[in-house]
Amino acid sequence: MTGYVMAATDAGGERFGERVVPTAPTLGEAAAFGDSYRMNYVSVRRGHDDITLYGRDATGTWSVLVADAPALVVVQTRRRHDVLCRPEPVWDTSPQVGFEYAPTPDGDYVLTAVDVSGEPLGQRVSSSAPTLAEAAGLGDLHEADYVVAGRDDGDVVTLYGRDAGGSWSVIAADVDVETAEEVCLWFDLTQHYRGRTSPGTDPGGRADHPLDHVPTPEGGQMAAARAISLVVERIRARRLDYPTQGLAADRFEAGWSVYAPVDADESDPMAFLDMPVGRAVFLVSDVGRVKETSSSIPPQQAGDMFTAEEAYVRRRPAEERFMADLRDQVMGLDRASGGSAGISSFTIDAPTEQVVAARASRLVDPIVQQVALLGPPGWDRFAVAFSFTVSGEVAQLRFWCGNRSTDVRVPEQIAVLVRRQRHLAARMPAGPWWRLLLAVSHSRGTGAQVTTEYDYGDEPFPDDHLQAPEHYRDDLAAYPRAHTPAWLSAYVAGAGEAGRASRGPRPPAGRGPRPSARPAQPAPAPAAPTPVPKTPAPAPVLDTKVRRKRLYASPQEIIFGRHSLALDQAEWVSYTATHTATKRFLYPTTHDSTWDFAVGRYPYYGGPVVRVHFYEPGRRADRPEEWTFLVHLARQHLEPRLLTELVARVRRGETITVGGSVKVNQGGIACAKPRLSLPWASISAPRLHNGMIYIYQAGVEKPVLTVPLSYPNAQLIPALFATLTS
């Protein structure tokens, strides 16, 4: 976009006026524009992460609130400012990252035509869910390649896109806005991007495209000699008919172009006829990825496309880019003033493990959706395995239709999206996965069930997933890890066959998640390094949709919609199943079943919590598999810790509360309603019956206290009492 888009908005971001101006407006011009619409905020956008926000305070004075910031920061700044200046702000609380679109009345859908930078070009409000044709019509009307659709009362959007051939399709369904931005950039890279060009000369390339520049890796740029050695390794490993001596390397932004130079007699005008056409050229990134291209492709175009691929995979999230730019500006101003500002440092806190995990896991759904499009008509399940390193990739995909199966090739475009997901996952303490295994089952009339497994190499890989040793060396150099599995260390050190012998026999090749039964690990050969403690096997992960909201559960965290909680921070858990029969005079009896699961932190009312509710009408409703998974997850990975902590607190002399109102200490239990106090010697073993915990007094037939399982930590009462009285 060559101009600046100036928009007058309220505190929630709803636009009441818009104007495109050729130059950046002054503070006075922005203030006049806001006053003309009686609005307190004016945003001025140019480019992907280049938004300046002006605001009017309670006295009527206009000022610059934030400059050159991404959309998320602008939204947060606008809301904070409104809280300070106006006592009762009214705004939309749905998350907005990258793409901004106006809030609408409850229940309505808003369609926003946007460009790849998230620039809104036009909007339409609909009372019903839009069709593909309606989204395409809005995009065509505003000459936009993308349309974002979502409800104001929801936390998910659907992204529509137009491919290089002009056909519209859904490219990401029911995802959060940040993930929609990720998928939009990926789609633009694979469908429209053709390299960096001057604005207006090519619709596929633009000077301010988000993928025009690649960040320098933390380890710095790769040396030319190292790039050449990686290419020589690739030539020898694949036995290519290509020279390995006298290779040259030319630098471009993302890395090196390595090739075999050709000598030509410049005095002979016909010498060019003897030069080879379509000779291989190897592009090597600064992190070690090698891509083979052809000399028939213009070097500038090949370099630009390779740079854009690296930029997409390695780009920082919008919030982190903004904070890094802010740090550079602040420290630059301090240096320019000779240190008079007194700013000795500017520290940016690293994102938490939960934030990193959420970013990576959110990209699994778009990967599944894109892979599903490759299947034959009528497929009911598929399994795909990605075995990736920075310099080598293996992808295997199989679809099933009943008892028939077929293998399908995974295209390069999807591999780019998987690389991005792996790069985001690399910031987890365990580092990037070695294999990503996805199994998806789908039947008519039901939602897809997705099983995700991250393989960190606790067992040797199948033959058809194992890469050459040099690829693992490259990956370990690009992503240093705290430890490497002993068998993989031996394989890398043994350089191929020697390493294979040290690992012992491998399991048969698999195309999906491995079974839980695992062969015994053979002792490493003497040449192998000292074995490192083996990483525990990754537990199964639940990743599905419940009432259009994403439900993700693992031993590390639970996410449902906009609510998430790390299991190691949880202080209570509850779950219950209820069947209700309603008898009405002269009408048939109706039956309803509900299942509830909740996990949270105290205080019980007002503290962080994730609640998941399931409902099914009918006399014989089946128990939801998702609820069963959550219960088993809590019993295996949460309740043992909670029980240990509660017992330790009682034995230290503290009084704890379980089941909402049952006070427990070293002397016994007490409760305010009903009022009772019992020593341990007079308490019989509690019993679980019909969704309730029954607490008995010795010698008394009826229970003296009943605690519903829906109360926090009620299910821990039997084990807690047994431990304290043993």
C-alpha cells in the first residue's frame, strides 16, 4: 500500500470514519479527523506492523499514544488509555492480533476483506454464517486476496483466500486471529509471492511485504566454507552427478548460493552454446537448510523466494518484534544523548512456556486441514508422519477409506507450514521435535478426532523415517539441546552404518502414532558417548473442537477457547457426570446427560479456571471421549501432585479445605454447614456413590456429610483420609 489509512475509532476499535492520505498525517490532522467524527482515537496504518495510534484524554488533549506498533499492541494501548481517561469504557473483548475488524452486535458475523499485511479494505455484516461465495464476492469487490469472517461473541475466525489461479477456498477454519495471520502469510508465500519488487510493478511482490527480510539467527551468519561443505555432503549422500571440487559461494540475504562455476571463452561469441542449461544451484540458509534449484531460474528470483521461506519460518511473533524495536529505539535515544537519560538496560522477558506451547499447538489445526484436502473422496481417517531436521525432511501420508488405503505425497507448500510449527516448538525446554505424528479420524456427521504426538527420540526411529547422520548434526547445531538420546548420539558419532549398529534393531516402520508397548533399549556400543537419562515418552494429546471452541489437553496444560491453565499451576480439579430424567404430566419423560470438567486456582470464585461442559439428550447417551480423556489426564498427571501437597500441608500443622467446605487438619475434620467436628478415630472410610462422596461417622448408618464431586478436590477425599489415618 502506497498511502496511509487513517481511521477514527472508538475504544473497542469500531471504525466510524476512514480516509486514505498520501503522506503521514500530523498530530493536528489526526486530531481534526477524530474530532470530525466525535471519536477519541485515530489509528494510522502503513504496512504490516506499522500502526500509529493517536488518542484524546479526558481534558480533550490529543497525543501520540504509540508509534509503529503491531495491531495487538495498538488494541491493548487503546484500551489501557481508555481505562485511565474514561471511567466506564465499552469495548469488544475478543482477541485481535494482526487482523483488526470491527465488533458487531451479538450474534452477527463480520466479514473483512484484507490484504496479506492485515490491512482492512472493506467490511460487511451478516446475520448468518457466510458462504464461500459470499466471502469470495466481498474479496473480489475490494480486490483483496483474503477475507476474515468471525462472530463478535466468539473467539475463532475463518480465513478465506484466493489462490494464484483465482479460485477461492477456506484456508483456515475456526482458528484464533493470530493463527489466521500465520496461515495467511503462509498461503501468500506459496500462492502469490514472487520476490521483492518496487511497489506497483507486480501484484505478487511489494517493497513492504512482511516476508521481504529474514531475521539474522542468534548464531550469526554462516561462513561460506561451511555452506560449501554442507552442499558437498548433500552431493555425496545423494550421489549426484555434480562436482565437489572448486565450488563457489555467493552471499545473499538469507544465506549462500553455492554452485560450480563454468569457464567460458569470452572472445568466442558462440561459447555460450557450450554452457550447461538448468545446472543445479544450491541455496544454503544461515541455519543449515539446503534447497536445490536450477540455474535456469534468475538468481535474484530464486534468492528472494528462498529468503521469504526462511523469513516465514523464523519470523518473530508480532508482540516480540514490537518490544525488540522499542528496546532498540529507547537504547538508541539514550546513546544519542550521551547517557543523560540514565537508561542502563532494557530487559524483555522471554515468553512463558505456556505461551510458547500455545503458539506451536495452534498451528496443528491448519496443518491437519491442509493435509485433509489431499485425501481421496470419502476418506474416513489418515495418518501422517513428519520427520524433520533443518537440512532434511521426510513426510509420509496415508489415507483410509474403510479397508482400503492409499499413500499420498505431501507437497512442499505444507512442509513450509510444518517447518514453521517446528520452529515455534523449538523454544520449548525440550527443543524441536524430531517427528510429528498426526492421526485423524472422521465420520459423516461428526467432528474430526485428532491425535498429536511429538517424538523427541526416546526410541530409535523407523528405517523410513531415519535421516542421514549429517542432517541430525546440522539440526543439533541450529537448535542446541540440553541432551540428546544416547542412540542418536551414537548414530551421529558413528556416521551412518557404524551408528546404526550401535543402536541395535529398529522397530518396523510406522505411519502414525506408535503403540505404547516398546522394545527394550539395547546397551550402546563402547564408542557411544555416556548415555543421558532418557526423556519420558510423550503422552497422548487431545486436540479437538467442542462447540466451535478449541479444546487442547496435554500433561503440561489445558486450553479451552480463550481460557488456559498449566497443570503444574493448578490447585484444584473437579469432574462429574449427571443423568437427569424429567417427568411431566401428560407429556413423555425427557432424559438429559451432562458431563463437566474443571481445573483451576484459588480463589475458587474469581481465580483462573478452565471449565468444559458436555451435554447430550437421550436416555442412553454415550460418555464423551473428550471428557474421559480429561478425567484420565487429571488422575494421572494432576491428582497425585495435589494429594501429596495436601498431605504435606496437614502434616505441617496447617488446616486445608477440600470439597468446598470440609476443613481438614491433624486432629480430624470440621464443617460449618452442617455444623460438625469429628476426630480421625471416629471417621469411617468415605464412599463414592452416584456422583457424591459420603462421609460416615463410626457406628452411624447414615452419612454425616455428603460432598458433590463437582466441588473442588472432592474426588481426593477418600485417598486423603486414608493417607492421613494410615
